[in-house]
Amino acid sequence: MSTLIDDWPSLCRALVERRKQLEVPSRDLDIIIECADGLVSKWECGLKRPSALMLMRWIDSLHLSIELDYCVFDKYQVRATLSGHDEPDNKRYPTPEFISFLKQHNARLIAQKIS
């Protein structure tokens, strides 16, 4: 699996597809990610969006990683995005900023080997 991250809907569809491929119920992901009951389902249905940090946990829980188009990863820029330092009132809006960062760097979802 190698999916280019273009926008929120396509990323969300890829995550739902991966969850179904792994045959993992969304309620089990709630436990794995350590979020509220039914939250993954709300993300998948578009009722809510995860923070950037929860998005990364969701991606990781599905044995996926993000690959960028270059070797050197600007960890300070990513840390600021994940922690919400670049957002108004220190709110952790998920995805507009983080998805645009990923798109800008040609990010792809890559499936990890499951042992």
C-alpha cells in the first residue's frame, strides 16, 4: 500500500480501507488509540476530525507510516504542528495545517510489515 496524501477525505478513506483490510473493528481501535468510545467511527463518518497527534496515533495503530519526499525531516516544524503551537489559541485543529504540510512534502501512507 502506498497512498499519496492529498486531502482529508482521501486520507480518511485510505484509513477506513486499511482498517477493513486488517479486519479490525473501529471500537477496537478506540481502545488501541486510547480515545473515547466511538470516536474512531465518528472520524471515519466525518462527524469529527482528530487532532494531528491523534491522527498520527490512528495511522500508527493501522500499521502504517508516513513517508515524505526527502530524507531530512524537519522535526521542529512537525512538533509545532502536532502540539498546536502554530494554531490560534493553542487549539489542536487536526488537519488543515497538518494535511497541507503532508501534501506540500508529497507524503505517502506506507504499510508496515505486521509481525
